[in-house]
Amino acid sequence: MSEEIDALKGCQVFDLVELPHGRKAIKGRWVFDIKSNGRKRARYVAKGFSQIEGIDFKALFSPVVRYESVRFVFALAAIYGWYMTAVDVKTAFLYGKLDEEIYMEQPEGFYHKGQEQKVYRLRRAIYGLKQAARAWWQELEQSVKKMGFVRLNADSGIFIFRSDLGVVILIAYVDDIIFFGKKSLADEKKAEFMLKWECRDLGTPTEFLSMRIKIDGDKISLDQSVYLEKVLERFGMTNAKAARTPMVEGYYPSKHTGPNNLTLMRKYQSVIGSLLYLMLGT
């Protein structure tokens, strides 16, 4: 938690001010998570649902790289023997600049002594804000363009750098970045990228968008076996047997006429969403 507060201060996310008359401060909460590598993380996020459209936010759309494009770039890497290296931008959303005037309550447990009644005037985006992803993407796009990259017209999540020394392809999904190309040039552009933001250097990527990446010589394989195991565990199906069809043969359900069970509805929607994610990925 202290690490998160230090990150907020380091990125100059807020100013401590008196709440102006007639304005309402957005509430926040602590969110705790354990990442796939076992690293524990605490994040202070905004309760974005309390934001008011037209006052606290305007545009929300933020592009992400398409799965088809990701698979295509990996296929090119296998064909041409490209080197690949990845980084993860730490607290990426905190780098996004805000155009709106937004106020937020101080984090529970970290009130400024003697100034408990004051609030944060947000200068940069914070996780949970409706426009946070868009603000970060605009910052990312502007910065990589200054590095000489050009955004691909067919996919806003892919950027290409060309020079006499070769080509580097950058694919970005929020804060997950992979560079492809000649080793010396790709490492050079990665180092330049890491001067702009605090990043974790992941080296050769082993996972991207829940896809496991396996490199064997000139072959690259992608699979979602780890993600699938998590889905099965989540829905209590780790011991389920394989079936030829997704539904019992000859079963014709009758129309439901009773009251809706919201719990079952949400579970069903979650199952379908997880299957769609698998279908789109690999």
C-alpha cells in the first residue's frame, strides 16, 4: 500500500486542495491482487461509477491491439527469425494526463495529518476512472511517435519503426509491450522506451494476453492452456470429462417462465464470455 502511495506521489498524480463549493469528490477504495508470478499488489482505485458524464469525463474510447494482429506478428517473427523482447509499464494509467477537473477523497489509512478534510485534485489518471485507459493510450501513442514509430492504419495497437538499420514492430495492449525485429535495434528502441516510463524488463516474452508463448528454434507456438485451467477451476470443472458436443444430444430446453435467477444469469454470461475469449485468442 505504501508502494502504491509512493507511486502516486512520484507520478505527481494529485494536488492536495480544499474541495471547491458545489463540487463532489469521487470516492476510492483499495484493491488487492496476486499476479501470476506470485507478486502481491495493492492498488488505490477510483469508484468510477460515481463520475458524472460531461463534468468528470467526456470521451472514453481506447483502442487495443486485435488478436488477429498479434497472431500475425508472431507468425512473421517465426518466418523471419525476429528477436522479441517485452516490457511491462508499471502503474501505466498514472502517466495519463487529464483534461477534466476531478476531485477524489484521500485513501483510507493515508490521510495527511491535520488536513484530513482536504481532497485530491487529480492531475493525472488513476485506476478506476472511466477515462483512465484513454488518457494512458493517448500518452503512449504520442510518446512512441516521438521515438520515430508510426501507427499502423489497420490496427491502432501496432506501431512500426523503420530506418536504414532495419524495422522494429511494437505491439501494445494497455501496459504490456513487445518489440520485434533485429536484436540490436529492438533493444535500442526498448531502452529508449524505458527512459520515458518506469518499466519491468521481461526479456523474451513467455505470456501475452493470457496466451502462453513457447519458442523452439524457428518455431513459435501460442496456446491458452494455463488460462483454460483457470477457467475450469473457477467454474468447478477441473475433474470434468471431455465430451463430443457442448450440450447433451437430444436435449431441447423448455422456455423458462419463472422469475429470473440473477446469480445463475451472471454465471452463465461469465462462462460464455470466457469461452469467447478462448475462441478469439487461439
